[in-house]
Amino acid sequence: MSPTIALLVLALGRQDGPEARTSAIYRCPAAEAESEYFQRLVTDYAFDSFCIDPKPGPEAEKVAKGPVKIKFVASATVDTPANLKWRNLAMQFVAGKLSPRAWLDATKGLKETVHFLANPQTPSLWKATGGDSSRAVFAELLVLSWPGKPCLNAAETSRTHELPEAGALQSWLLAMNDHLGPMLYNRAHLPFLATQAPTIVRADTKPGLLIFRQTNGKVSQTFYLNNGPTPVELPPVDTAHLTMNKGLNLGDAKDTLQPTGFFIEEHGSDQ
């Protein structure tokens, strides 16, 4: 059994039922898609599209015609120059080599169509972040917070530890033992997060704080990310409307967000 399929088996062993589809791509080699576990992956995970390298085989095509309807996406449509450039700039942002303002300026007008953290031609997310669990999770949070269509692979969805345990391969994608994970569930619950251009609230000119907001009617979510090397002092935090957070310190004198920290404030919807 290949390492990728072994990871998939471990992940599927934790699942116990289906979830609704969400706009996201799962990418895997043909050997994984031809295995006996692909049917369960399609059923139990919530991706609406699959990218099979180099192309879907007969078993994958058979699964796609089953009760759960999925779409196949060609690798050429994922690995475009614009998408790769977005990925490289995102990894520079995650590493603190680009300020929030510089990252926004560099990605403006790219016309990318898919957001990924790794493909067969790039280092894996874990290698790209030096095995730093906090930075790898931060990269996932960026991709799953920013509008667009994320593309994830087996290493990014299966090699996980459940929060709050620490670990070199810790991921938020499957944390909390559901099929979407909190961030993908958030996008499925509020689809406008994936399609609407955000309002930039703050973008530091040195590595530090990026704040952006998504609003649809009375519902809004405000995202806070710190890609800087030190804690950042925050504007007043509405603790009554926090959803999830990583690295948020609420102090008597001031509230701060730790390096690679992240949190969301949500208003106007059932929390």
C-alpha cells in the first residue's frame, strides 16, 4: 500500500457519515483514485471536484457516475502559471517574507482560478514550511479564508492530529472530527465567502496584521491573520462573536495576536 493510500485509510477510518458538497478540489494520483477507498472518500468528504493525476481511470469514472455526483478537473487547469504564482506568493506571505500590503499588491490582477499549497512540481506543504506545524496550519487557514477555489491533496487532509494536540503535521482541515473540518464547513455554510471580493480593513506594510471582511446582507465575517515575527496589538476584539481562533491572547491591558495567529469574528448568523 502506498504512503498516500495509507494516509487516506487512516483518515477515512475516522469518518462516520456524509456531508454536503462544498466548492473545493481534492487532488490525488490515479493509484489512489483506483483504490477501494476512493468511493468512501467521495461519499464522506465534501469536495465537489477531483483532480486525478495524470487522469481518472475506469474505477474513478465508475465512482463519478454513482449516487454522489462529482466533477473531474484536469491538472492543466490547476497548474496554470497564474495559479502557481499565487501559490508562491502565498508561501512567501506565510513565511513572513511579504507584508500583507505587498502580498495584496502582488496578487492583485493575477486572474488565478485555483488556490493550492502544493502540486506534484512543488515541495509539499510540510517541506515548504520546514515541518513547522503552526506555519503549515497558517497556510491552510489563508487558503481556506481567502475567496476562490481551494485545491487540497492527501498529505494536507489526512496527515493530521486532532486539535488541541500539537504535532508537526497538525492540520485544521479534519480537526473536530467532521468531514469538512471547521474552515471548509464555514465556506459551505456561507458560500459567499468563496465568491465575493473581500473588503480590506487593515494591511500592514511590514509583516504583521492582515484584516479583511466578507459581508452578505446582515451576515459578516472578519478575518484576522498575523504573518509577522512578533505578537501584534489588536483593535478591540468582540469576544461575544468569536468563532474560531489560533494564537489570540485576550489580556487586561491589550489584546494581541501571536505570530501565525488567526481568528474570525462573525455577526448576523447563528453561531
